Amino acid sequence: MSLKKYYGIFPAFYACYDENGDFSAEGTKQLVEFLIEKGVNGLYVGGSSGECIYLTVEERKKTLEAVMEANKGRIAIIAHVACNNTRESCELARHAEALGVDAIATIPPIYFKLPERAIAKYWNDISAAAPNTDYVIYNIPQLAGVSLTLALFDEMLKNPKVIGVKNSSMPIQDIQMFKRQAKLNNREIVVFNGPDEQFVGGRLIGADGGIGGTYAVMPELFVKLNSLLEAGDFANAGKLQDDINEIIYTLCSGKGNMYAIAKAVLKKRAGLELGGVREPLLNLMEGDEIIVDKAAELVENAVKTWVG
């Protein structure tokens, strides 16, 4: 089976709210259209950027339903379905498969420190709830408190539905490690680079593409960056990564949550009404509008320079 549909740029999709802070189907569909028009290869729905741990199961279902309705099969969709219990995670997995997503993904359970056999059972139970759907492991130890070890990865590779890893650990050599370990198990997998600031490094060491929380703010730039790497233009790729990183640092420099600033930038860039963020995440605070203006200007200038 070809895994090439998972190559390239997959923005981590944002949770979209109305003026009351409730789920917005309209905002969700507008964001899908915006990202597809910019040339992304797929979407990663319901993960960290989608504020998954602060949404109800029903809100997560509605978000994915709106995404799938807007997408109409044009690009690949990966749905993150993990909750902090197996029952609700399986419910979301079944729902995602019924909608026809390309793959589901999960972080490990958080808070309680579980043995690896319990994590493997959790993941395999979720996979079994969507038996006809590809499965992606989400490795983000700095937030989940659990690392995808080689022993745990070996165990998961026994599951034929496991086709990849979204690797958000900071050491980029982990990407190479997972690729090598899959080969030792006679498996082909996809590895997504996670840290947006390291996209060039991750791709050069073996990542097939990326899933990132800032891609949606500047999708054209990441699409361009990926094309430069595929063309072997590493010098310009490095320069563009530097411009992107300046934007990322600006997005992270406000008092409010980065995703609140990102959504405000998209309102300036494209008129998208995506709302704020779900508390306890902080919405825009005093002084953050200056950050929003600066970030929006940096994005537009970089787009003019690199995309035209």
C-alpha cells in the first residue's frame, strides 16, 4: 500500500468557535477551504492545536464532521481521537472511521504513569475500534509525559494498521530512529516532523512531511519550504526556515495563548472568524494586538518574498 498520500504539509487544524465560545461549523469549513486553496496536502484534526483536551466528545465529533463535509475527499484527513480514557477514544475512533477519514492518531494516556503494556493496549484497543483505518502514533513526550520508546514501538509495529509516527519530540534524530526501527521490523512507515522550527532538519534526516501548529497561519510558506527541499535547494530552504522561525517566535511572544494570536492573525490575513481559545487557555490580552499586527505583517512580507 502506498503511503504517499501522507507525504507533505499537514496543518494541525484549529478549534473554531463562534462569538459565544461555542463550536462554529461555519468557521471550521472556512478554515478548511482556506488551507486547501493554499495547497496543503492534508489536515490533522483534533490534536493539540485543536484544543482537544478542552473540548467535549460531541464538539470533537462536530468538528470532524464539518471538516469532512467541507473537504469532500480532496485531501487526506488524519483525525486525532485520543481522550484520557479508552471508552471515549474508541467512540471517537469509530466515528472517524464512519466518516471515512484516512487515518486516526492518538497521544498516550496522560496524568497517571502507566506501564508500556497498558499504553500498548490502549492504542491497540483504539485501533481495533476503527479496524479499516490507518493508525498514527503521536509522540509528544514534553506534553504527554510519556515517550515512545523503541520497545513500545516494536510492540505497536505488530499491529498492521500502524503506518506512522507524528514525532513532536525535540531531538530530530528520533525521526531517523523510528525509520530505522521500522525497517528492522520489515515495515514501511511515515514519520511526520512535529516541531515547526525544525522542519528543514526533520525532513533532511528522514521525515516524509510535517504536521504543525503554526502551518495554518502561513500554509503557503510551509508548502514552499517543502518544495524547496524536494528540489534540493537547501540554501534557500534554510533561509525560508529562518523567516518562518521569526514568525513563530513572534506568535509565541504574546501574553495570551499562541493559538489565540494565530487565529487573530488569520482574521487579519483572510477575514476568517475562528473565535478565541477555550479556557483555561488565555485569550488575547492587553498588548497582544501589537503582536498580532507584527506577525501578520511578517507573514505577508515573507509570502511576497517567497511565493509572490
